[in-house]
Amino acid sequence: ERCAVQVKSYVGDINWDRAIEDIKNSFEVYEKEDITCGLIITTATGVTEDFIKKLDELRENSGKPVGFIYGAELAKWFVKYGM
């Protein structure tokens, strides 16, 4: 498995789709590298409907799973796996 990862620092709601575009570009640029999935990790504490819509479109159009960890889920991840 090879996963394209984007880590972004945001305050409040994430509404800018740069992370989604970066994952999409990774799928296209590294097509021969067999990227099988994507993951977006962000410090944002909320998500806009538009961001979720664009993320769902990426998942559907690429046919690849793209995970998304933010806010409380990110905090739980740090508690579980350490820093």
C-alpha cells in the first residue's frame, strides 16, 4: 500500500480545498507509483459542507479511499498513538 498524505494547519473550519487538490494531484502525478489511498490530517476543528462535498467527489472520481482526520478525532489519535 502507498498512501498520499497531506497535513494542513487550520484554525476553525476547514473550507479551503487545497488539501483535496494536493491529494488529487498526487494520484495523477504518481500514477505509476501505485498510490492506493489518501489521507488528510488537519488541526481544523470543523468542516464546511463544501469541503465534504469536494472530498466525496475526489473519492468517487479517483475510486480510491481518502481518509480525513481533524479536530477531536486528531486529538484522540495523538492520545492513542503518542506524539
